[in-house]
Amino acid sequence: MVVGAAIGTWAYFGIIERLNTIENKFVLIEADLNQNTEFHKWPRGDMGVLPADSEQYMLIEHLAEQLESSKNRLMKAAHHMTSNKS
């Protein structure tokens, strides 16, 4: 009878241990899933623009303005050169 109680106690704690392990894994997976969901809101635009993207857009706009300015100066210089040849 003592052996039966010992085996029953051992089995009970083994099952409890297994349930705790499964529950722990579930909690960790759920936390990862929530973080993944938050991360995927950025590309869809639900949370606005990423700070790095915003900075890149500003730099691209600045470069576009510089390119347009250089293009205008080049066109004026080319026009000036052709008008002086005449």
C-alpha cells in the first residue's frame, strides 16, 4: 500500500510538472506572438512611419531639391553659352 501511494504521488507530481512546462511554453509563445503583431503594424502603416523611414524621406527630398537646383543652374549655363555663341 505504501508503494502504491508513493507511485501515485510520483505520477501526480510528474503530471503537474508536465502541465507547468506546457503552460510556461504557452505563455512564452503568446508573448512572442504579441510582439510580432506589434512589429507588423509598422509596415502596414497602422502606427505611422518608422523614424528611420521618416529620416530617409527627408534626406531624399533634400537630395531631390539639390538635384533640381543643379539641373536649373546647368540649364541656365547651357542657355547662356548658346546665346553667347550667336
